[in-house]
Amino acid sequence: MTDERDQPERLPEDSNWIGSTGLDRRKLLVGGAFAAGFAAACRPVSSSAVQTSGEGLKEESVSIGASDGFAMPAFVARPAAGKAAPVIVVVHEIFGVHEWIRDICRRFAKAGYYAIAPDLFARHGDATKVADFRQLVGTIVSKASDEQVLKDIDATYAWAGSHGGDGRRRGITGFCWGGRVVWLYAAHSRELDAGVAFYGRLVSDKTELQTLSVIEQVNRLKAPVLGQYGALDKGIPVADVEKMQAALKIAGKSPPDAITVYPDADHGFMADYRPSYNEAAAKAAWDATLGWFGKYVKG
């Protein structure tokens, strides 16, 4: 039996989430065409994976001209009828824009938003096709600089605002890798109305391309952010969350900024296709997300 004292305080950023949860992969039962839509690094897919109907929605794969001229692919889901809806940018996990991210877009569209998920890794490769976790991080994820990502999201809002979305009302959400990006974007953009960050790292090692650490950006936050974290997360220990909460308070950002910690939830608790999915925490977090965006984005 491994002594807990032998475990690292914070799992490395290239650690596989399946190995960290210790859950039984044999319980993952989904197959067929539906499962094929999920990224290679996160298969097999859990039987709890949700399929949201596209009825009443308009869905499309689009191309966005980034500031450097790159044609960035993105997925859009929005209400098929009615006035222009507020724009929610959905920032993917390290697995790229795979089926779960597309389904999150559908869920937001069902709630009356124009949801768009840009592929922020596309310049560096197709993250959905790489099965090995460390290879994925080393060859694709680590190549996406903070500067590139923030500029690409700027371009995404501009594109959405000229293609059927209400670009004057802007929200952003993201998961894991994307959760960190939410905090950074809230410090970057004066046009953002609100963000919801799901289990994004708050304290991270800086690199030549990833030059920012979230906790150091607290004083620069320009929009209210709701952080949603799991108490069992080994990659983002509760100590990191408590440091962030204290920093928000000192900076006078809390309220309105807030962080909720779900006591029985692990990393990835929102992702119904993962073994770490926690239904109770996910439902509470989704309700909180819609409430947050309803208050600050829809108005």
C-alpha cells in the first residue's frame, strides 16, 4: 500500500487523469459511432456520457480567420430561431474539440446562447487523434502559447458577433486546460462580461510559451469569474484553491468573483464521459453556471 506522504503535493501537468482517479476502466461501456466522436486519449467512454438532441438548434463547423491569418476551425451550436443570442466561448480540455465539447455547446444553445468552441490547438496538430497522454501534452498542448490562445479567443468573439451572435454580450467557460484559460482571458479582455472556470490550474509552472500563472493575474481580472473545483482533485489541491480565494479577497475581487469547491468531486467531475464524473456535483455546477451567465451575460 502506498503511503499518502509519498504522493506529490500537486500532480504534474502531463499526468493522466485516469491514473490519478484510480477508477475501474472496465466499467466504461459505450461503443459504436457515438464513442468514436470522443478524443482518442479519453477512450473508452463511460456509459454515463450524455447525448444532447440537436432539435431546435443550428449546428455547424466553421473556420475563423485568426490575427495571424491562420484558418482556425470551430464548432458552433445556437438556437435555430429568434434574436441574436449572447455568445459563450467554450474552451476545450487538452483533448481538443471532441464530442463532449460539442455537446456542451448544444447544452448552452438549448439554454439560449450562441455557443462556439474554437480549436485552439489546431495550428499544432489534431489533439483528438493522439492516444498517448504525455505525447499529446508534449507535442500539441505545450505548443499553444498564452499569447496565441488569448488572441484566438478575441478573434472568435469578433467572428461570432458578425455571424449571428450578439457580440456585445460575452461569456466564456472552459474545462481543465480550458479552465485556466478562462481566468487568463478574464484578466485579458475588457469586453468580457463573465467567466466560469471548471477545475483550471491556479498555480502552474511557467514556460517560454505559457508565461502566465493564474494566481498572479488576480489584480488584472476585468470580469466576474466563478471557479468550480473538486476537493479530491490531486492536480489542483485544495491548498491552491484556498490561496486563490485569499488572493481574490485581498484584491477586492470577491465578491463578485467566487470559487465553489464540491467536497466529493475529483478532477473532471463535470465530464460525463469520464470515470471521474460526479453526477450530483455536475448538476449543481451546471445550474450555478447558467445562473452566473444569466446574471452577468444575459442580464
